[in-house]
Amino acid sequence: MLKEFKEFALKGNLVDIAVAFVMGAAFKDVVTSFTGGIVSPLIGLIYNSNFKDLKYIIKEGSPNSSGGVEGEVAIMWGEFLTYTIDFIIVAFVMFLVIKSINRLKTKEEDAISGPSDNELLSEIRDLLKK
């Protein structure tokens, strides 16, 4: 069983998944920085506030001594929308990466495979008829 697991773990698929996971995590930080530092402030210009801090207050709270609000109940829709934009950007880029990898794989397979068995048999048959 250990031998089978070692073969499975060292196959390209598992290693590829691990590399993709690490790259995706790093890329997510870049996208989060892009959304938080560029997209959110531009959208925030419309609302004259930090976009990520936009919220719908359900129940007002009372100010506390540390400058925050105590007992407030709010729907943080700006933060949710920011994370949704992050997700869409990451998902779209990963889609493009996978699509291009699949395109490269099919080109390699076509180049390696050459003519099919049926084509070869047809050629042999035609040569034997002559």
C-alpha cells in the first residue's frame, strides 16, 4: 500500500496540483491587493467612502470609548462585494490558464500521435491492391 501511495504521490498530477495550489494562493494575494488598492477606491469615489467599509445598518449601536461602535448589527455588503470581485478575477484567470494548458496538451498529442491505426491499415490495404 505504501508503494502504491508513493507512485500516486509522485505522479505528475498530484505534484501539478500542489504547484497550482501554491501559485493560486500567491496569485490570490496579488488580486486582493489589486481589488483593495485600485478597484475598491475607484468604486468608493462614487459613494465618497471606502468601498470595503460600506454597510447596511440594521440596528444602530452606541459609540464606545475606543472609537468603535458597540452593539451595531450591519450587513457588510461592500466587503462581500470586494471578495466577490476577487473571486471572479481569480476564477477567470485560472480558467484562462487551464484553457491554454489544455490547448497545448492537445497540440502535443496531435503531434505525437501521428496517423491513426485505421489510416495506416487503409494505406497498407491500398498498397497491397497495387
